[in-house]
Amino acid sequence: MKQENKPNKANWDFKQILLVGSKLFVIAAISATLLSLIYAVTEPAKQENILAEEKETLSVLIASGDIGPKEAVNSMQFKQVISRWIVREAGNPVAVVLQLAGNGYGGPLSLMAGYKLDGELINAKLMVNTETPGLGKKAETDAYMNKFRGKGGTGSGYPLPVNKEMLAEQQQGSSAGSTTVFQVKRPANFAEWLFGKPKGNVDTVTGATITFTAVSGALEAGSDYVKQTWGGAE
Amino acid sequence: MSYVGIIITFVFVENFILSRFLGLCPFIGVSRKMESAVGMGFAVIFVMAMASIITTLIYNYLLITFNITFLKTIVFILVIAALVQFVEMVIQKNSPPLYKALGIYLPLITTNCAVLGIAMIAVEKEFNVFESFVAGVSAGAGFMLSIVLMSALREKFETEWIPKPFRGMPIAFITAGLMALAFMAFDKALLKNLLG
Amino acid sequence: MIKELTKGIFKENPLFIIVLGLCPALAVSTEVINAIGMGAGVIFVLLGSNVFISLLRNFIPEKVRIPCYVIVIASFVTIVDMVMGAWLPVLSRNLGIYIPLIVVNCIILGRAEAFANKNTVGRSVMDAIGMGIGFTLSLLLIAAVREIFGNGTITLFPIPFLQFDGIIRIPGLSSMPARVLGLSSGALFVMGYFKALFNWLEQKQKESAANSLVEPVIQEQ
């Protein structure tokens, strides 16, 4: 080991270090330049995509009314509320769409949620999340938000469910109960077994409870924010 | 997230190997003997702790300041490679016994996804430097926990009969799968019950 | 030339025979589309880095060759990351941190060190394509097994004008899938059984090769 090291060290004279260093620098510089060029092209496209997605989601969440411009929200009390769009009908605000942030299983997630002015959730959509693929991904599907829709308002019957017990209670309470959320439902007959759509809830199996916690927490904060901002005025 | 939350998350809930598959190559490769598993575990904890501090510092104070966050992959991997090299040199010079114990594992760590993984996760979760350090140490501890458990199991396999095609790696994968199933008991509900 | 292309697919299959690049492979194999995306990313990076390293093999100093390779590889990975983020946002979101982690995928550095720095550009291209396709096919195999049996679906890309939402539902499986295959433990099980299958195939091949050593004497007549 020692004998091998010594002649090696002797070879490292100043000139050689300079040569090797400059070559390394050239490669690094070229790649950094190249990357910033590509970045200059891809970044605007990425931003444009995000804007387009926001616009599309707005139109899905709010069926009627004029959607105002995006406004940033800096609330000390409701840190989860990032920005808002006020929806007006004949000049009067009727609803509001909030951009909400929550903390999911695999990192921050971002939601867009439309509320009536009494805090009732109209609809919500999960925008960005970095959940582990497969786990907790369900939250992106439309049906997932069903359990939150129409809840949380001062006028409506149910508060927003913030834990699974509350949700199970509400499921039992509403006799309409379209799909059972917390049991893997066995197919009733052969035809259903053959052609039925996926049932049961990945959440219960994967234990990706945090997605639910993050989503419901953010939605609840949004509802409270709406109540505090507009609740008195109505 | 509180510090206790970070620790439990990274050691158990999001165990780097069993739930995120980060660092699976050394996990399968170096888990035949308990002794080497322990050595590898300590080396990973050490490097991950250092790497998470340094990469977070660089990201928060350099890349963000100069608005070049898109270079993070290159910067992180170079920093990690340099760090491993540096740590190896320092240990070799100052503590030959430690070098003897960890030395052979250190070069393997540069290409260990777990180290770059923790740097990326710290960025993604917007950790500050101390949070990132805690996360690094706990993720390393989670890695060590699973690799040591695995090596204990694999030492037992040597005395058991296993069908020929399953010997070596396949049985290791299947065992890891069963361990992952057991680790699913640690979910966020546990965190919530513990910490409220 | 052709041999360089085909060896990656079976004989030196990066995932099942050499067992490299495990973490991205297992983590993203929950859906077929993710496997396709990851495979495409790896092929691009492998191709780019093999070509560049092969071109620069006389320029790169021996002593700092690994850092140079890492810079080249990381550049291509960043390109993939940025391009996917801009034009394939859903895929980019699904793959998450596993895209930047292609950098530490041992297959790529391994090919750079073992092949590209010793061979001409043409051969390196063939090697990259072969290895990349081998990796993608094995990844697809794992993802297909996991998604078909674990969720009863095959997720591809949506084609709007055919009214196809991108998800094929398998009759009989989509109503009662074996959910465990979709979880992290399922990935490890599938990988274990596939590795065992490949071990068995290799063993068989060796046995028949040993047998055929005796036979050529007869054939030569």
C-alpha cells in the first residue's frame, strides 16, 4: 500500500493538477451552461402547464359565476391557505376557491377547493403531491373527495370529517351511503366479480392515513378561513 | 413535523429500505453476515448525517440564493462523492481501527441511493438544517435496523434447506417482503396516537 | 455489434441477472405507465452518457474519471427531470424523487466504467440501447404483474379521440385484486420470485450446455 502511494504522490506535480482540474472544470462548465439553456426552455412550459391546470380545475370546481383573479393570502392564523380566487355572481361574491397546502405521506401536497361563503365545501381536487407511487394515490381520484363534498358549512348537517371515526359515523348516518369506504366489499355475484370496478379502499390496506389527515386538515382550515372571512358578512 | 415525529417517520414509518426501496443494493449485497451489516449500518448513518447537513446548507443558502435549484442533482451527487472521499481520508489518517471497520463500505456508499435520497427528500419536505440532520440520522438508523435484522435472518438460512433456485438473493427478497409487511404496522396512525 | 444489443436483454439482464438499479425499479413499478416512463428515462440517460463518455474517453483524465462520468450522467438526468416536469407533469409527479435518483442507478455508472470508456461510439450506443431495453422490459414485467394482480388494471396513457381513459380493467381481477402486490412488500415478493425463475433458467441452460459438450463430437462427423 505505502509503496504504491509514494510514487503516485510524486506524480501529482502542479502542472498536472492544473491540467486535470481545468479539464474537470471545462466539463462541469459545459454541462452547467447546457442545463441552464434547457432550463430556460422547460421552466416557462412548466409554469404554463401549472397555470393551465389551475384554470381547468377552477372551471371544474365552480360551475357558474365569474372567477376573479388569483390573490395571494398571507394569513398568520391559516398558514395552509396559500391563495384564493373569489367567485362573483352579478357583482356579489358567492363562493371562493382556495389553494391549500397540506403535508402528505411523502411530502407536501397542494389542493384546490371551492367553498360556499358559509364554509361548505363544494368540491376539491388534489393538485401536486409527491406521494409514494401507489400509496395514497387514491386521493387524486374524483371519488375520494366525495366524503368531503357538501360538508363543513354552518347550514349543512355534517362537519368536515377530520378523522376516520368521524367518517365512519357519517357513513353509517347517511342511509344514502353509496359506497362503503372502509371495508373491502366482496362482490355480490359472479357478474360483479367479473366486471365490477375496484372496490374497497387502498387507504385501509396501505395505512396511508396521512393522506387523509393531510387532505382533511387542509380542507378544514380552508373552511374555517372562509367562515372567518365571510361568515359575518352574510 | 416535530423532531420525535421525524425520527419515528424515518426509522419506522418510511423506513428507507422497506417502504421506499432506497439503498436496496447494499441491503441485499452486504447482509450475509451480521458483522458486515453492522459496519455498513454505521457507515451509512455517518455519511447520511453529514450529507444531509451539507446538502441542505448548500441548497438553502447557495442554490436558492442564486436561483439555480435545477442544478441540485449534479451539485448533490458531487458533494456526496467528495464528502465520502474526504471522510475516508480523514478516518484513514486519524483512526486506523475505525477505518478498518468502515473503510471497505465507504466507497460503496457514493452510489447508495439512500444518501442522495435523503438529500432530495430534505429539499422536497423543505427541512431546515437541523431537521435535515435529524432526518438523516434517523433514516440511517432505519437502514441499519433493517439490514441488521436481515443479516440475522440470513445467518439462520445457512443451516436451513432452501430450494436451489431460491438460494441467495431470491430468498433474501422474499424475506425482505415479509419484513416490509410487518413494518406496515408502523403507519401514520401510530404517529398520531403517540404524538396527538 | 448485434451481440452488444442482445446481451442486455437476457444474458446480462441488468435487473434479473446482474441485479443492479433495484431501488427505482421496485419503487416505481406500481403502474405500467410509470415503468414505461422510468424505462424511457433510463434509456435516454444511458444512451446520452454512453455516447458522451465514449467520445470523451481520450479527453477525460484517468484520475478524475469517476467525477467526470458523474457530471455527464447527472446532466442527462437533470435534462430528463426538466423535460418530464415541463411536458409530462403527471408522470413526473408519479415518479417523484426517483427521477433524480437515476444518477445513482448503478447500471449507468457501471456501463460507463465497464464499457463506454473502452469502446467506440457505435458499440457504446448498441450497448446502451440493449441494456436500456433489458432494464425497461424487466421493469415492465414487474410492473405488469404487480398492477394486473394487485389492482386488476393496466394503466397506459389516455387517448382522447378513442374515448380511452388510459386504464384497461381486467375482468375478474379488478373487483378483487391481491392488494398486497401493490404495496412495497409486493414489489419485493415479485422481485424474489422472478430472480428465482431466472436462476432456475440459468441453471437449466448450464446443464444443457454441459450436456451439449458431449454431443458436438457426434455432430462434427
